Amino acid sequence: MKIALDAMGGDFAPQAAVDGAVLAAEKLAGKAQIVLIGQEEAVRPLLEAYGDAAASLELVNATQIIQMGEHPAKAYQQKQDSSIAVGYRMLHAGEVEAFCSAGNTGAMLVGAMFSVKPVPGVLRPAIANFVPKEHGGFGIMLDVGANAECKPEMLEQFGELGSLYAQYVLGIEKPTVGLMNLGEEEGKGTTLTQQAHQLLKVNPHIHFIGNIEGRDLFNDKADVIVCDGFTGNVVLKMAESIYDLLAARNMHDPFFDKFNYESVGGSPILGINDNAIIGHGVSTPLAISNMLLQGYQMAHSGIAEQIKSTFKS
Amino acid sequence: MKIALDAMGGDFAPQAAVDGAVLAAEKLAGKAQIVLIGQEEAVRPLLEAYGDAAASLELVNATQIIQMGEHPAKAYQQKQDSSIAVGYRMLHAGEVEAFCSAGNTGAMLVGAMFSVKPVPGVLRPAIANFVPKEHGGFGIMLDVGANAECKPEMLEQFGELGSLYAQYVLGIEKPTVGLMNLGEEEGKGTTLTQQAHQLLKVNPHIHFIGNIEGRDLFNDKADVIVCDGFTGNVVLKMAESIYDLLAARNMHDPFFDKFNYESVGGSPILGINDNAIIGHGVSTPLAISNMLLQGYQMAHSGIAEQIKSTFKS
């Protein structure tokens, strides 16, 4: 199995990408091979500096780079030899089984939508994020930014997509699904959450436990937290800032340390035909390495196939 | 000046209400008198137990109680001699200058809308909440739950209402206003935030600094954080849970301790003709006391008059 990494993506690329790939290669030895995609003249010397430790890494040349500030759709179309475009082509062609990048988030989404494409039946793919749970493990929250505006049917599907991920990748047997809302009672919330509640309630493929509130994010009520991409994005960035504020005060604890984005490394795009993961722009080698391990877990679990067969029916 | 307190509101009423009132009375001696509103036979003995310490407290009898689980509008209409209904009548009649309650939030909003009423020109009053800032002091976020669904013009007014509060009550000379969004760029977000951005940008009464993100809640970018009541409610409850999780781990710090709702005690309803504050259901005596002090500060600052004169023009 091959897992691809955008060697040019992220603020500290290509060095952090190569460092992270070497870290992950050690852990994935015998299970998967890592393929770096990027400018050969920039990446090759970094690999050579590692000597034998980087021997298992493959390098695919991609001459262009989509910068962080570029317009995603325009850049993706114009830079067909960028590391992101080449990565998605390889993913779509089945040459690799997952593609990870800490580069331009928008371009990663564009590639997901126009190269590997949404699974037939999925209205809109979503970006998922991991939520540390106070009694251990992680839950999953989606959408966290792919869809600022949502329809009730989209939220219903997010519940299904998140459940499949929780079951097949996180190994949670009967994942519970909660709808983020401003009150627990069924009639609470916006038109969107009221209507989504009714759809989720009768969906036979999930274990819907009803509305949850902001205070339930980290408790055990819901393994899968469904919300629109606007709310999810605000919550995600707020959680990241909490970690930074704690770290700046040297306040550490096993639970709060899991708020650190490095511990999971990236956010999967769910509802597309292949496995793609978006990393944080400031990704460190540890974050890159964990993103690659997550890519392996996704590919190994067959989650994309599970989603396809669920939505086909 | 008289500040009224619902003696029957909150999970630990009337004891916590009386305890909190006695605490506040000491601090407000010579400045304001506290008026307790509630069932005389239940409250009188508690006051008597305090002896001289409670001598300055006035007690107004109200025979009924709106319970936490009751339907707000129905209960408010049917229980005209409830502590909440009596409190709003006294507020509207000018017999007290602020009314505080840790009771049924919905009933407090109903009273605000139908008894003291919105200021002419204000589309929808909002509930505001205080946000601790990492470099000291507090910002203000609104709406946090009165309006799950908002129109752009409402968000614009929240910016104005919050600015007036920040200026006249918090003493921030030129409060900055930020719009909660999922990206900093002007075009980001939902139709709501995109349109609200355009209105806020040209509003001459505020100092709009543009979009902010979830990670900016606690930094110094914006003194006033504008959002719809759905987003604000999720953020507020999430912040409260963060404090609880830290406290459970005995992790304390001057900044994070300000996440404790007790430190401010309540959330003002802004955009109505008088001063009303809603406290947390679990309010402790300290929270009640701080809610009363905030009620005094609001009344002392003349914020309601400032809002009236701003929206008249």
C-alpha cells in the first residue's frame, strides 16, 4: 500500500514534510510505503541527508507549488503540475491509496471535488475533525469548514459519514450521533437544526441521541457531532486557541494535550471516492507523521468503500 | 437607587439568592439598595437569620414561582404574581433601576420583550456575555441565545449595542468590533456574515475591524464580538465546559479562572428600555452577588438611556 504526502505543503515545507515522512516510514515499515510528491531538486537533497533512514521513501517530481495565499480553484486549474494536483491524479488513478497535504486547504478541497469527486449520492463532502473526549479516546465532528451554509439533508448525511468513520476507522462499535444545537429539547434551534433533527431521528443507519449543546463537545454523549461548517469551524479554532493558551501558561494534562492538532495531524475529507487528509498550515514533523498514519488507517479500514456502498443503496 | 433580585430564581433559591444579596448589599452600601422579590414566607426567615447584615434589604412579596422547566410565554402570562413578572412590573414602573434573575431564562426574555419592551429602532434585543481576554479585562459577545436565527441588520445592531455597553459599562474608550466568521477575508462565510460584514463596515457609530475567527475570541483583536445567537450559544457553553474540565483537574490560572461564570454573574439583555440581567441556573451566592453588582453598574452608567438616544436618531 502507498500513502502520498505533499512535500511542498505547509509553512515549514519541504523540511517538515520530509522529517515527518521519515518518522512515519519507520512506524509503517512492512505495512505501507510513503510517496513524497514535490520539486525533486528541493526534496532529493533532504532525503539524501537522511541516508538509509529515508531509503524506503519514494519521490515523485511535481514542478509547481500552490502557495497558501493563492485562489484555490484558479491555482488548481492553472498549476496542473503542482504537488496537490499530481497527488490527486495519483490518488484517482489508484497509484496511491491516500493523499495527505498541509498545503492550501481550499486547493485540497477543489481537488477532492473535481479530481477524485464526491461519492454518488453524497450531497456535499465534509471536513471532519477529531474531538478529544474527557474519559478517553476521540469523537469526530463534521463539518468544520467545507460547507459554511448547509441544508438539513446535508447534516443528515454528515451523521452517516461520521458514523461510518467512527465505526471503521476509530473502531467504535455503535457510534452515537448528536446534533449540535442551542438546547437539548427537540424543538430548539434554527430551522436548519429543527429540520435536520427530524431527518436524523428517523435515519435507520445511525444511532441518533438527539440534540447536544456546546458543553457536550468533550463528554461521552455523542461520538459523532453533526454541525454546519460555520459552527464547526468556530468551535475547532476556539479549541485550538484553548490549547495554545494553556501551553503558553505551561498548563499540561493528558486530556487537554489532546487538543494539540499535532496529536492527530489532519482532518479527513469524508464523502469522496478516495482518502484525502488536510493538515494544519503550521504542521510540524510530528503532525505530518500522524497525518500519514491516519492516512494509512483510513486506507487500511476501507472507509471509502464503506461510504460508497452505503450511499449506493 | 434600587436593584431588584428574583429571590426565587435559580436551582439554589431562595437561600443562594439571599446569601448573594447580603454579599452584594455590603459592597453597594451607600450606593444602592437591594430589593428581593419572592414568597415572603420563604424569604423572610432567611433574612431574619442574617440579623443586622440583612437590615438594608427590602422584601417585596410575590406569591408565585415560574419553574425552570415551564413554558416561558405561557408561564409568564399565567403567573402574573410570579417573582419574574413582579420584577419586570417594578422595573417598568421605575420603582427599581435593574432587575436580576437566575430563574427561567425564557421567561426573563419574555418579560423583557413584552413588559419593558425593546427600544424603538432595535430590531431584536440580544443577550450579551463576557469574554475574558488573555491580556486582561473582558470583551463582550452577542448574541448568545436570544435569536437563533438572525438577519444581517440584526448583527449590525448587535455591533452597536455591544459597543455602547463596552464603552459605558466596561469603560473601553473606543471599543473594536469583530464579526465572528470562518475566515478573515471579507468575502468569507455565510450569506448572513457576508452581508453583515458590509453593513458593519460602513456603520459610522462603531469601530469595525473586520472578520475574526474562533481563535480570536480571547485575544485583543475585538472588544465586541458579533455573532448570531446559535453560534454564540455554542461558544458560550463550550467555554463554560472548558472551565469545568480545568477545575475538575485542579488546573487554575488567573486568565482561565475568569471563564467561571461566577466572576461576572450574569448576562445582560441589551436593546430593551431598562436593565435586565439573566443569571445561570446553578448560580451560587458569589454569582448572584456579582450579577447584582453588574446590575448596579449598568444602572449607574445610564446604558439604557445611551441605547435609547442612539437608536432614536
